[in-house]
Amino acid sequence: MVWSPPFPPRLTDLMRGLLQGPRPGRARCSTALSRNPSLEGAVVELARDLRRDGGRGEADLALVFCATAFASDLQRLLPLLRQAIPSRHWIGCAAGGVVGTDRDGEAHELEQQPAISVTLLTLPGCRLQPFHLEAGRLPDLDGPSQQWLDWVGASPEDGHSMLLFVDPGCPTINDLISGLDYAYPQAVKVGGIAGQHSSSHGSLLLGDQVLDGAVGCLISGAWRLDPVVAQGCRPIGPVFEVDRAERNVVQRLSSSGSSGTPVACLQAILETLTPQERDLVRHSLFLGVARSSFQLASGGEGSEDPAFLVRNLIGVDPRTGSVAVGERLRVGQQVQFQLRDADASRQEQRQLLLRQQRRQAEPLAALLFACLGRGAGLYGEPNGDVQACRDLFRTVPMAGAFCNGEIGPVGGASHLHGYTASWGFLVPHQPPA
């Protein structure tokens, strides 16, 4: 909306300057996106568009996502941005691709090209606790949770959401995610693994520094992140129960009173598939592993369907018919073969976003952390994921990154995913009665 009051030009400029700062108690989201290959030029464009969008007052949190094309200049990025744009806290990462919203309100997925996205959030009633975790210094998962709390340095009181970005060189990423779940069990965690580059520094942004390890921000109070995790698969065949397994190798499955090796079970499923589906099996077959907590994949409750964590099939033993999976399995666990393609991804994501729309009609912002294997490579055209969101949320600003692994909850626990779109919708939080 353009405001044109009948005042003299000087008075008009004064009034605009007074009104463009955020009003007390009013939440705001301002976004900017630059494709300028020059770092200085990009910062000028970002600051200009954020001022035009009403972002002149100090924001509470600035989210910065930049392409790894700027890796050699990464250490200059935050000081330049902080000099031009006021915000209390800064967090973000370099990535293989950038998600952002331009000055016209159009959301874009920019892959393999220079781009920087900045989102300013003013969140009255929110407590933000940014933190940095050094790589290779994890507390003991078998020790008390207080060790993890002391290590992170963020108070868990009322902490219901967490942004989390991990450097690709960080070891034991799964243990890190499990430990944060252990220490902050009520906090929904959304984020991803940053992009790789050849420079000597890390890929993470916090304050005015470039870091490795992991960075995050614990969110408490009046706003929260609603997660939507779209794994982009559809099930084929029945749900099986694991009869015999050793670590991540499945040796025997059963369903409806009959049992067999995983390879034999898959051969029986192939007979029921179309020729196109059989072709997909050759390169897009995965295994869904049911979690013990029967919740929706988007983190919501109220469904009796098992939430399946989709994992890679990493090997087959033709002698025994066993398969190796990218997840440790146990006897009695439920599994189901899955196929991934563009149509399945569109359909699953739309269903999950519709569910989110029914929960919260128009969020303040939507954050997307998508796999590098999605985008135009999956859909055959750009903006596949952001367009699915735009179809349902007409005006919501979007930001995020293409990641080397996506973090989001499935079945009540946080996991590291692949080929996934992990969304975080920023919505008002009402504490439970």
C-alpha cells in the first residue's frame, strides 16, 4: 500500500521517517534479495530495499543467507551489513543456493548463482538466545542434560523453537542434533547444513563473525516456528515389520503372516508397479523407517499414521537378499519402501502445507531449507518449492537456503534429512494452559 498524504514535501519526508520504524508491540518482517555479483553492490541494494520496505528501525533478528560464490568475501559480509542495517542479532550461513523475497514480494529459489537474502524480524514479546558450538567438543550423550545446557549456554525456559545451522566440516552431526534434542526436548529444530567452499574459514554467520561448528538461536515467548518436513516420497507396497536386523542391515521382513528377505519382498512389489514406476525403482528407491512416536511428519499431533523417516538404501547383498540402510534399525520396527519423484514431491508437500494453512492462515514469515537435489533438478523448472507455498500463502515473505542436509522433526524427534524441504513457519505462540 502506498501512502500519499497531502503534506508539503519536507513535512512528508519527516512523517515518513517517523512512521517507518516498527511500532511498539507490532511484529514486522522485512525482506530483500540481491543478485548483484559485487559484495558491496549487493549490500547497497539490500539496505536500499529494506529501507523502502519500512525496515529503518532496529530489528530483533536478521537472517542472512548468501551463495558460496561470495565465500572469499564472506568475512566482510556481516560487518558491511551491520553498518548499513540495524539489528540486535545476526545469524545465517553460506549455501549452495539462496531462497529470498524481492522488493516486489516475489519469492525465488536462486541456484548456482551469486545471491544474498536478508530478512529482518521484529518480534515483540520474544526472547532470542543466539549461540555458537565448537566442532568436536560434544558433551556425553549418556551424561546429564545439564552438561549440554552449559555447553550451549541458552536457558531452556519456555524455549519452544530453535534455528540451527551446521558447518559441513562439523563431525558427528547426528550426535549434535540428538544432544540438542536431549537438552531442549520442547524446542522444534529447523535448519540445515551450510554450503561447502574452498576458502579456509567456515560457512556460518553469527553476529559479525564467520564460524565453523554450529550456530543457532533458541526462540522463546510470543512467536514460534511451526515445522513442515516434506520428504518428497510416496510409499509402495505394504508396511513391513523388521524380523531380523544387524545395525543398519535388514535381513528379514514380514507382513500379513508371510516373511522373506528384503530383496524378495521388493521383487513381489515390483510385479504390482507400472513400467514407469519400475524404472523409478532403479534410481529413486528409498526405505521409510517408522518412528516410535506416531505423529505427523510435520510435527503435529492427531494422526494414527506412523511418521516415516525416509532413508537411503546404500547397499544390497545378492547372496542373502539383505539390504543396508542409512539408519540403524531394530527388530519389530516398521518399514515401507518409498519412491521419490517430482509428482510425489509436489503432492506430499501440498498436503502438508494445506495442513499448516488450516492451523495458521498467514504466518509472519516462512523459512525454507531445501536439499541441493531439489530445485530445478527435481522439478524441471525453478521455484518449485516456493511456488507450492505461494499457492496457499499468498503474501508470506520467504527466505532460506539450499543445504547439504536438512534439519527438521519427524515423529517427535529432530533428524538430519536428504532430498527434503524443511519449512519453518513463524507464527504467534500461545502457551499451553
